[in-house]
Amino acid sequence: MPLAPSRITGYNAPVPPVSQTIRVKVLFFGRLKELSGHAEDSIEFADATTIEELFALYAARHPELAKFRSSVVASRNQEFAAWDTRLRSGDEVAFLPPVSGG
Amino acid sequence: MATLPHNDIYQLVREPIDMAALARHVRAPEDGAIVPFDGFVRNQSHNRPTLYLDYEAYESMALAKMREIGAQLHEKYRIHRVAIVHRLGRLEIGETSVFIAVSAPHRAAAFDACRFAIDTLKRTVPVWKKEYFEDGAVWADGELPPAPAVTPRAKTAS
């Protein structure tokens, strides 16, 4: 994931360019909660990130998670979301295993 | 009890579900039928005796999805009121985990709506159950909810 600022603000900029920080809340449920070791996390990015990239970050830390990628659905702010969804600061992302209510 | 425009009830609870009270709630003089669905804990899973189940939910989203189901019912069927209640936490064999009641002037709509509600709930509401056996526990096989494959262009641009 690129950490460099996404744009340069100017030649003689009085203040060094600061990339916008994106902070999101991440939730894990069911088996994914056990594999990731937590139910809830908060994470910051220096640059635009998709849900797919967010999952990859956790999968790198917890390789067991990667095995379940094909049976995970993601949500953003309580709505099912596509993996290419770009995150915005303040978003709540959840990784959901197949649901088994009822 | 929290009610919505149609006087519906959508709840997640940790105590036993009072089915009679919910059936009374959806029943009105202009109705002719109520179809209830009582889903309860089975004593075995794939021929292994079950000890008990433990349910968890993504509560805010589960409630939102339950309300969405209710809205769909009112759109699709000529029904009067809906109650959908799911219980969470540890449930023993025979205890009700989900209860749905739909009232309508005529029975066909109530049957169809109730069936649609439980089928949709099982596919789209983020609730999970862990099954406990003598020799361990497993997360129950579930259904993968339908999610958008890619973000629609209009949304990415916004």
C-alpha cells in the first residue's frame, strides 16, 4: 500500500504536503473474529484504500484469514459492499462469514 | 416495544421470545389471518447430538436488514403487520431462536410473506450460530449473503 502523499501541493508550499489520513473502524464476526484475534479494530491509512486492501492487510498478519477470503462478505456502514469500495474516514467496515441465523 | 410506521416489531433479544405477545401485537380486527414462524434449536446437526447453540450478531446491521425485510414484505404482499424477533446468546435445545408473525386480511399473502421473510433472513441478516457438541464446537454452515460484485461507477465518483 503506498504511503507517499497522493499529491504534491506546490513548489513553494509553506507547509509540507500532508496526505489525508483515513481512519476506519473494522469489525470481525464469527470464525473471522477468532482467526483475527479481535472483534474490533481501528486503523489509519495515509492514502486511499479499498476494502480488498484492508482485508489483505489483516490476512498478512493472520494468514489463516486468507484461506477464508472466498467465503467472506464485506460491509461498509452496515451495507453489503463490493471489494473495490474505497474507504472514507469514519467508515465502519465489517468482514462477515456466511450467515447462519434462524 | 419499538414500533415503526406499520406498527411492526423488529428486535434482537437475549431473553426467551414471547411468541403469544407478538402474535397479539400483529393481530387486528381488520385482519383475517396470522401466519407465525417459530424457528427453534434442533437436538442434532448432521446426526451429531447438539448440546446447545450460541448466537451472535452484527447487531446494528442485523436490525437494519430485518427492517429492510419488513419493508419488502409491505411492498410485495397485501399484509397488515409484521413482527420479526431473533434471539442471541446461548440457546438450549427446543428454545425459539427466531419468531416471525405476519398478519393480513387474507391468508395467502400472510403465508407468502412469512415464507419470504424467513428465507430472506437466513440469507441476508448478519447472525451466526456456533454449535456445541460433546467433543467440541463448530460455526454452523451458513449462506453467503449477496453483495455487489463491483462498486457502481456513480458511487465511486461521489
